[in-house]
Amino acid sequence: MPLQTADILIVGGGVVGSATAYFLTTQPGFHGRVLVIEKDPTYGEAATARSAGGIRQQYSTAENIRMSLFGAEFVRHAAEHLSLPGERAQLPFVEQGYLFLATPEGLPVLQQNHALQTGLGADIALLNNAGLRRQFPWLNTDGLAGGAFGRRNEGWTDPYSLLQAFRRKAVAQGAVYLQDEVVGLRRDGDRIAEVTLAKGGTVAVGALVNSAGINAARVAGWAGFELPVRPRKRFVYVFDCRDSGEIQKGPLLIDPNGVYFRPEGASFICGVSPPEDRDPDCTDLEVEYGPFEKTIWPTLAERVPAFEAIKLVRAWAGHYDYNTLDQNLIIGRGPSLANFYMANGLSGHGLQQSPAIGRALTELILEGGYKSIDLTRFGYERVAKNEPLAELNVV
């Protein structure tokens, strides 16, 4: 016999799982028990706490743009949504924009993306080479044809604060967090009947949400299907620059070769995603400095002359739950399953899209379909058919 029951059990209490718990418990007509299973309540090694906290609308996929527009507004008004009696939720939103740079070869894609983004309401300015020099005089524009700069709703926030605010509000609204780990599922026909916990015992479930991050494929496997989500490691490097001046007020900049940097307090952070053929599955958090020395530093020094003299201060590693099919979210019901839901494979977009994902899953579970943003194209069907829905702007 199960030790306990849950109307909705959420596997993984990171920012996506906690956002889902928040939105579920916000619904006035829903009074079921929401149970979140999270093995590490400190989130010391979780992807959320180790992310760069970026928020942007500069995507090539309409759904990503819409989700991030909602995410930006949610963070901007977090105090209205996530405050508790006597405790005001305060989330920083450093709205200094994103700046995607393009070579002449890459300019048509940038222009195409810009048309889609602005058509959906994103405030993105398309700048030519001269416009880049005027707005960012510290930038070396050699070899560039232009750039796209987010003037509103783009920047960064504190990932850990957003996660904790979601969690505290969800708990205040009735969600229960259990420090444990799901180690198995029992399927009964087209339903998940119960989950098995590492510390012993089982939980009978009415519905299950897979928000297990880099462990999502394992949970899906227990349910009987394959999920193309793998753990991939990313590094964030922190550096100082003595003569940074106006660069401190600058955006998160993405060079055409994928190297990015942005201000972080009095310092800067930076990173780059590795080539696909040099991006193995990895679950450790050991930092490697080769990418900084071989790729990042030379790029920084060329693109921003002031960065010719910088000092590496520290670095950390975190993980992407990387969708190897197309680097886009997989959301919705599991194949041939009536009560298995998922939000996986976010490939680095999870933090900024967590408010929209939590809302979307709540609509799907409680109302039977998407009401706010139609995420049908992000369903599992494209995985089953091996039909990628490519996102071109992966950082």
C-alpha cells in the first residue's frame, strides 16, 4: 500500500517544478494535494542556481519569444505575484538588454529573427555597423554587419532568488516539498499509478509532472518512452577589468562565434557553448579552463579593446538539460499516457521561461489544454517523428 498520495506529484523542485507548483496552487478552483519531490533543498548543484540568469526575447521560434515575454513581465512584477504576508518578494531585473552581433554572412538570419521578434511585440532594435559604434563606442565592429539589441524586457535576474520565491509562495499556498528522490514508477495501463522513493515507500499519484532536469530521460524511461535529453556541462567564468567604464552599463553581448559576456556587479561573467562534437554527456561540476584560454579570452580582447587586460577571478560549472533533437522545450503529455506530463530539454532557457511553463502545465493539467500560449508544437510528437523544431539562437 502507498504510504501517501498526491493529486499532482512533481519530480524535481528546481525553478520549473517550483513554478508549476506555484501556478497549480494559485488556481482558486483547485484544492488537490501538490507534492514536490526534491532531493536537495539547498539546490547547491542544481542547474537553476548555477545559471547566468538571462532573460531575452531574441529567439528564432515564436513560442520561445512569447514565453520569454511573459517571463520578463512576471519577473518585473514579481512582488505582486510572489510576496508573502510581511515578506515582500524582491527580484532584481537588470534591464540592460541582449546584443546579438552578426557578420555579413549571418545578417540575413538576424534580420529574419528580428522581423519575427518585433512582430510578436518584442522591443528589439536592428543596428547597422555605424549604429553599433554610436551606441556602444567601446565595441570593435571590425568584421560585423550589424547587431540586434533588446531595448526592453531583456537583461538578467538572480536565479536563486526567483527559485526560492516560487518555492516559498507555493508552500504558503499549500504545496508540500519532500526531501527525497524518485527512483521508480509503476505504470497501470495508460496511467502512472505510483512512484517509488529512495528513502522507502511509494506515493500514489493522480498526475505526475516530470521536471527532473538532467535526470528527465531516466524518469521518462521508467514510464516507458525515450526522451532525447542529456546532461551537458557549461562553464561560467568571472573576470575583472580595471578600465571597464561604460561597459559596466552594457548588455549581455553574444559574438558571432558564440562567446558571450555581461556585467556582473563590478566584474563580468562570460562563457561559450562547445561544438556539438565536443559536448559529451557530463554530470560532474569540475571546471575546465581550456575554453576560456583558447576561445573566450582571444574573442573578448578582439571585440572589446579594453578587455585586452583582464584578470580571471573565478569560475563555476553548471548543467543544461540539453535536448539533442533541437535544443527546444519538450512539454505536454507523455506518449500513450493520460496522467504523465513533462517540461524537459530546455537547453539553458529554463529560468526565463519557467513562469510560462508553470502556467502552461497548469492549464494543460487542470483545463485539458493550453489557454495562454499554444505550446502544441513543443509536444512529444515531434520527437516520436524525429522532426526537429530548430531554435537558432542557443547561447
